[in-house]
Amino acid sequence: MTGSATDSTDMLLNEPFVRQLQQAVCETGSPIQPIGNATKCGLVGKDNIRLVRTSEFQGIVTYDPSEFLITAKSGTKIADLASTLAQYGQYLPFDPLFVQAGATLGGTIASGISGPDRLLYGGARDFIMEVALIDGLGRLARGGGKVVKNAAGFDTPKLMVGSYGRLGVIIEATLKVFPTPQAHASLLVEHSSIESALRSMQKVLAKPLPISSVLIDCQHTVCFRVAGPSASLEGVLQRIKSLVDTSSKAKVADDISQREKFIEWIEGPLSEGSALVRIGVDPTVVAKLTAALNAIGVSDFYHAGACSITWAKLPADTLDGLDTQLMSLGLSGVVVRGSVAAPFIGNRQWLKMASKIQVAMDPDRRFVPWE
């Protein structure tokens, strides 16, 4: 394993694109921000920065279906990875978003964004095994390993998930993949309040059921999505029906249309002057967050990931109001799409620790600072 890792590193060092990146990082001037296909434009700095595009650095390096591992260059489109995996009945379990818009592997890792179906197996950080990057000194660094027992030291791959291009330029990554579920099905449960919706969700999640996602929309309708063998899913949906509040209306939904509805909502064009915000949350404060969103006139949102993430669309000129509300609740948010001066809103205490980590990895401050 050591020899193959060395060979792989040598191959990267011989890539003209990698050498150009190393040179760009070592140049003095405006701070650098890596960018793929800009599908999450709210995360891209607006002033006094140098954009380093990785979208041209594409291609699958290795893929062994029997080992459930795939290695690709950072500019490789997630759609291309998904297509290759599908040929062997495999997929990316963390449910990457902005796929049709052209999301790349590097941008998906750096943004740390997973889709609603991450509930079944985990988020992006649970599936990244190895990463190669250009650090703040222009050096090629590699962390992790294709075999867990051979990986020692600091867990660099997971550190790069949600790094927003502040810690280095990702140039290659290895992901663990899983067999594609045979089928999916969805059940919609209508509720009169967010509190009732949360009670239903908690009852269902307390049972050992193959729930791949739970979405609650702004009308308090809960969408339970399940995955597994086709023959078993009807029984699973009936089990969920028996668990929810008897006063609630439950119906089996067209799974494909429900999935497409959410994806279209989150990835579709934003109206002019609007923003798409991702808020980290937990079920204990979801009711308060719902009230806070309603208080500032935000009525277009979803609670996803069993209420671990809230996605909201709102006019950019109301972001100050949302910032205030999130601060009062101790929650943090990031503007994923939209033209804004700064992407981070709400509680920003985490930025202090993030900045210390950045200084350690980028002592010459070559990359865009957190603050």
C-alpha cells in the first residue's frame, strides 16, 4: 500500500494542472479560493480574491466495484461518477446535491453538503477515505487511505469536508460507495402543526425501519422515504402509518415525483435578489426556528435530515432579520446560493476555532480567511 500511494503521488506531481496550482498558491497577491462549477455560488467570495478553477481537472483515476471504492480528480462531475457507479449497481450514499447543475467532486466535499437521503447511511464525511490537496505552502499533501487500517495520523479527509476552500485545494479524493437500494417508496403525513409533525417523526425514527429521508415542509407535511427490497416496502409504509398520530392524514405518494419536487426546489433557479440558506439545527429547536422564520415572513422552507438541517429560500434583504433570529436561537447558517457579501450568518463562534485551524494549515494566509 505504501508503494502504490507513492506512485499515485508522483503521478499527481507530474500533472501540469497540479504544477500550475502549486505555482498559483505560492504567488503573492489576493487570497485564493478554489472553485469548481460554481453550483453553490453563495459560498464564492466576491471581492479581492483569486478564483482557482478545478473544473478542468476531471477523470476517474481508479474504480474497483468489488472493493466499493472510487478515486477521481476534483473537477470530475458528480453526475459522471453516479453514471459510472450505476453501471455496477452502486451509488454515493450521502446523496450529493446540485448534480444536474454540474456539481464537482471537490466542490461537493468542500461545501460539506449532503442530500436528504443521507439519513440511511450518513453524510459526505462518512464516505471520504482519502484526499490529496495543495496546502498553503504549495505542497502536495495526502491524507487518509484506501484501507482504514493503513491510515494513521490526523484525519485530513474529514477535515476537508465543509472547509469551503479555506484549507487547501482538493485535487483528488477517494470515496467509499454502496450497493444501490433496490427500490424506494414515500409516505406523506399531513399535520396541523410543527409540534405534531415532530412527534410523528420521533415515533417513526425510534423504530428500526429503513428510513432514507424525512422532510417536513412549511405546511407541516412530513414525507417519510424508505429504501430496501421492493417486496418489503409496502409493509414498511403500513408500519409507519400505524405509528403516526391517528388524527393525521397519511397517504402513499409517488416516490419519484416527491423526490423530484424537493430536488427541483433546492436546485432550481432562484428569483432575482433571493438566497438559499442552509441552517444547522436539531429537533429540540425546530419549532422555535419555524416560528422565527414565520416571524420574518419566510414561508418557503424544508426541515430535512430528520430535522438536522433546514433549507430556506428568502429575499436577500431579509438575511439580516434571519441572522438576528438565528443568533437568538444559537444556530448557524450559510448562504449556499445567492449574491451576498458574506456567506456565514447566525452564531459565528465556530469561526474562531476554524480560523486557528486555518493558520496551522496555511501559515502564510494564501487562502480566503474565514473571517
